[in-house]
Amino acid sequence: MNARCVWAGRVRLKMLWIRGNGETQPFEVILGEPAPLADGSITLESVRPDKITNIVLKPEDYRFSFRFAGGL
């Protein structure tokens, strides 16, 4: 993962969906905004840790929570 600040206050993740047949599909999610995926939508609901200015965070320090709506 490549974590960097491109817009203060806005979290955007570029991700890769690996389908059951092995095909890959890149997509992007923005915190709080549903994004179409498969037969539904996925929403990035939270990012941890919260904004910290006194320490340097490594990409592996971040944790994300998602919600998927849809499905068969």
C-alpha cells in the first residue's frame, strides 16, 4: 500500500479486487462514499489511527473498516 496525503481531510484508497476466476479489477474508495463493486457497493467507513501530527506513520500502521451492501 502507498499511503500519502493528497487532500487534507479526505481519505482515498486505490484497491484491487481479485475475482474468483483470478481476474483483477482496480477500483477506488473515498471515505464515506459508496463505490460500485460486483453486484453492490462498498463503503470505506473508518480509518485508524486518527490524524496524528506529532509522529510519522508507516503505511502498515493504518487500519480500515468497510461495509458491503448488496450480494446475491
